Amino acid sequence: MIADKMKGMVANSSAIRAMFEEGTRMAEKFGAENVYDFSLGNPNVPAPASVKKAIIELLDEEDPVVLHGYTNSNSGYADVRETVAQSLNRRFGTSFEGKNIIMTVGAAGGLNVILKTLLNPGDEVITFAPYFGEYRSYTNNYDGVLVEVSPDTATFQPKLDEFETKITPKTKAVIVNTPNNPTGVVYSEDTIKRLAAIMEAKQKEFGTDIYLISDEPYRELVYDKVEVPYLTKYYANTIVGYSYSKSLSLPGERIGYLVIPDEVTDSETVLSAANVATRILGFVNAPTLQQKVVAKCIDEETDISFYDRNRETLYGGLKECGFECIKPEGAFYLFVKSPVEDEKEFCAAAKKYHILMVPGSSFACPGYVRLAYCVSHETIVNSLPGFRELAKEYF
Amino acid sequence: MIADKMKGMVANSSAIRAMFEEGTRMAEKFGAENVYDFSLGNPNVPAPASVKKAIIELLDEEDPVVLHGYTNSNSGYADVRETVAQSLNRRFGTSFEGKNIIMTVGAAGGLNVILKTLLNPGDEVITFAPYFGEYRSYTNNYDGVLVEVSPDTATFQPKLDEFETKITPKTKAVIVNTPNNPTGVVYSEDTIKRLAAIMEAKQKEFGTDIYLISDEPYRELVYDKVEVPYLTKYYANTIVGYSYSKSLSLPGERIGYLVIPDEVTDSETVLSAANVATRILGFVNAPTLQQKVVAKCIDEETDISFYDRNRETLYGGLKECGFECIKPEGAFYLFVKSPVEDEKEFCAAAKKYHILMVPGSSFACPGYVRLAYCVSHETIVNSLPGFRELAKEYF
């Protein structure tokens, strides 16, 4: 009875659900403290104290009719949008105004809004494997076609030669995600410059506009003072999608924004259409209390020491066991090479030691597994004996 | 550069924006207290004190990692869904369980989720004029075709004879909205019974499933103790979309739910698909803090005395001037017959008296205008001299 487009989705989702249910079953059987669930990207760091303080201040100070009311524009409160723009300008030397910002229901909401805004049926959206599997669903929602560039497993930087050959007159957008889920890699400035040059040349060659969509939920989660280039400064047709899910540990509250700079072709029309898309997709506006919360917490710095400690312990522990893995510079994922070709076999073997991981196939990169280390440090320490036993099966 | 589908939307939205901007301009020129803006359905009643209390309790009592985290299921917190189900069972004698409830980003989010779940391109969705214009956008999002039944301007009950002729083998859903925006009419139990009988017969005739989608953001806003039938009890294939926007004055917070009863054909598949649609449309889950808030406020009764007083004053005042109008039994709208055929002319004339109204054409019912009386009582009282002057131009 359901839509044909949804049928495959439901089957696939049942597989993920089965995995989740297995985790729950294992926790019941062995005790939650004896199950090492590295499958989910749900931050284990609580929201900073400033979030609670901001909510209470807002409840005390603001008129509830405004605080909980529809915003005048579907794009959000004018003052919140201005605060976000000024914060970006201070941090990245950009020159955005409030009108360039659209508050969104997280980054997932923002990506849907911009793809709804831009895509005609059959338009192509290029992304680089390994990538967050939802990009395929979001593109499919608007009858676009997702085109994959194969992974460079030596560095997990994008394969730009292959990218160049895959751009066609039907290419409407390119999605990049840096710091990257699932690899934790940050695209270097050199990579970004070459990517931008290729896109500029192809725009000229085909006489088209190709939008670079930068999905940045992990922007604040970087280690060793690595710089994450701000992409609007390298390529004019860049649109940024951001989320406070990770930086303020508010994933369930669904709050983020899109940046649509003046430099984007027909930016006024794109902004108007994105405003309308926010309305007609049923978001209507980003949750109002949380809009005001993030504005009040705009200068809050993300404490990444928690994740950094997890990263060092898990990375070091796995390397010691003999596993191969790129050391992540950002996000909270390790992307580990499976010691056997079929990584699903490896995931199954890990379950014997109560270790749950996601197969790389879910990110269009078989032969690898993803471990989300946004868990308690104790979980990581206690998982290491299991990893050592697991390693003995292969090395 | 934007999608073809969005082009018409942007043009239309500019018209609404122009109206909104005119209101702002008028407020600046004449003072906000001298402009009588009846155009927006943004509740002027503050959220009840229990909402603030609930938020503060939740911040004090709940683990922030859970309170602001992703919910395990995209359909929402299990305890919240169970609380909603039990509350409905107590009030309406239904027998829902938590699994039948999907928490949504308002009713607009819920309608998008269920239409994404059900519609194949070309499927028909029937609704009764006058209707909330967004039904057309939501249906169009999934390449469905909205089919209108013309208005019965004598009663504003649905025209069931015409409805029957418009059901085809391609009819996938019927959307009803009672209490109704823009008329304030509540569909009688007799209407619902006849509507259900027609749909049952057509399901049999065509061997299809036709879903009745009940959009109920105004369920709690009824006057004179009028009963609003709970539609799942009259027709098995009924899906309910609800929002707390009006009942708890939380429109900006985007919180509501869908009810998908076991009686719906293939209800498990529909529930799974709606769960997936919630994820892939980018909602991911309804805002978590607000999910917990509505569960805590589940027995809060909406104080409708504010709206009732506005209703009596505005309805009485307009009748005295000679305007024709059905007395609304619910919601917070008056649907007034334009004294001239072209109601846009009437709206333009009203602006001379600083009165802003929405033309009925926006609801597929030209010749009428909608007034939203969710404004301060003072605004209504102070607008009446203007209406008297306006009436003199016609009667």
C-alpha cells in the first residue's frame, strides 16, 4: 500500500533496525556495560551548561508568544540569523548578512531544503565515497541521481581525477563532508583549491551552475589544531549546511542553518526558494526556542578533549592489535580496514566480543568498518581486550 | 537556477510576502495599534504556565544526553508515544498503543511524512474547498495530484455527492480538516458517517485502499461544547495528524504526531515507512525537549475563553455591519462573504481602514475572505469602527 519509492527504503531500514535490536538484546543478555556499541553517532558529551542557562533565561525574559510562535519569516528569527552571520564573519573573515542565513531543522533538514530548491528530476549530484548514506535518500527524494566517486583508500582525500570525468552537463551539485563521516579525514586546503578549479572550469565548459554543498556538522570537532577551510572563500557557488548536533550536543533538538552567500548565482532567487522549501516540506521554521538558544550560545567553544582522549585510546589500541586505520583529524569516527575482504564477516566476528561496528558498505566503501567513538571512555578501555582477541583470529 | 517545480511557488510566495510587508509598512506608518492584521494564524494566547514548568523540570531532572539526544526510533521516545496513545484512549475510547504514534515536526511535518509514505506519482488526493492552501504544495511534493470538491457555501459542510463522483481508482487519500481552516466549521457526525460509507463503497468498487487523512490542529479549539467526532472510529483506513501549535500555543516549536491505527491496511508497513520517511525527509525526529514537554502537559486543557470572546465580538460586530458569515464552531477563523464578487477588491478596500484579511482564493473559495481572530481582543474592538465605515461602501 505504500509508495513504490519507499519499499526498498523500508527493507533496508529493517536491516539497520535488526542491528539496533541486536545491540539492545546483547545489552539485556550481557549487561549494557559489557556491550561495546560503536555503531551510533549520538554524542555522549552532555550539552554545555550554557545551554540550560540560556533556556532558563529565555523562559524568564522572552514573551512566550514570540518565543514559541511562528517566526515572521520561514527562514527564522531575523536577530538569530544576524547573530549567526556575524559569528561566521568574525571566525572566517566572510561578509555574510542575516539574509544569507536560513535556520534549519538540523543539517539533514538543511540538505533537504537545498536539494528541493535546486534539483530537477534527473539532475546529478556527485559525492565522494565513503560518504554518509543518507545523501542517496535526500537526492532520491527530489528524483536526482547520486553519482559516486570511488574512494582513495590510501588517504581518503577525494579522487579529483575521477571527479573531473564524472562532471556532466547534468551535474547540479557536489556534496562534500569535511571533517568526514565515516573517515574523520579533513580535506586539505590544497584539495579544496583543486576541487574548486575543476568545478570552475566545468561550469565554463558546460555553461551551467554547479553548486558545492558543504555538509559541516563536524566543523568544530577537529584535533591537533588542524584548519578546516571555509569553502565559500574558495568557490563562489558554495552553500554551507551546518548543525549544532555535535558542537552543542543537541542532535535531538534539530537545529542548524544553511548559508547561501550573495556570490551564489541568482542568490536572491535561491534564498527565496529555500525559504519556500522550508515551509512546504513541513519544517515551517526551525524550532524557535532552540534558534534563540544557539544565538545565546554562539561563542560557546566545543570541548573536544573528551573525543580527543577517546580518539587516542581507540586509535592506539587498535594499531597495537595490528589493525590498519587512518588517524582521524576530525569528527568522532575511525574507519578501520577489515582484515578480511568481506567486512560484514569481520563485523559478525566482532559480535562474539560484544563489539558492534557498521560495515563500510553502508558508506559505499566495502572492506572497511566504521567505529563511532562518541561513547564513554570506559567503553573504549573495556573494549580493547575484545579487540585483542579479535585480532588474534586474523594476524 | 532553481528547480522548475519551485519557480511558481516562489512567485506565489512573493505575493504573500508583499502582503506581509505591507502590514509591516502600515504598522510603521500608522502605529501597530492602529493596524488590524487578521491575516495570520499565529496564536496570540501565551503557552500555559505548565509548559515553562515542564521545561524547567526536564532540565533539572533528565540526563541532557537523553533529553537533547537522537531518539532511538525516528518515531520518537517510546514513553512519550505511549503517553499520547493512552491519552487518546482515555478521551476517545480508542485502543491505540505507543507503536501507533509517530511524533512529528508539527502537523505540517506529519502530513508530509504520510504523503511521502503513501503517494506514487499521479496518485490523487481529494480535499474539500475551502481548504488550507498548503495541501496542494504537500501533495505536489510527492508528485500527487490534488483534486478539489467545490464548496457548499450554504453550510461549508463537504459536498458529498460531488465527492462521490470524484473518487477514482487513482484516489489514494482524502484530506479533511475539522474544525476547519478557513471556515471554523466542524463536520457533523452525520457528515462523517456518510463520508465513511462512500469511501468504504468506493474501496470495494475499485479494490483499492483509500486513506482518510484527518488534519486536526484545531481539535481542541471548539465552542459551545460542540463534539468533534474522532475519525478512526468511523473509518478503518484513517490516519490522524495532530499539532500542539494551537492547543498549547507552541506553533514555532514544531511538535505534533501522526496516529496510524492497527485497523489501517498493512499498518505495520505503513508505520515502518512513515518512520523511514521521518528520517529521510530530514526531520530525523520531532524536537526532543518538546516531545517530553507535551507528554508532561498531556492533561492540560486549552483555555478557549480567550478565542471565544474574540469570536463573539468579531462575529457580532460584523453581522451588525451587515456582513454575511457562518458562525464558527471551532478554530479561530471567520469566513466572511465578500460584498463584491472579486474579494480581492474587498480586501483592497479594507486596507483603507488598516484592516488586513486573506482573500478566499487562497483557499480555493473566491468571493470570501478569511479573518484570523487569534489577535488581542483590543485589536478586534478597535477594528469595528473601520468595518462600519467599510460596510457603508456596500450596504
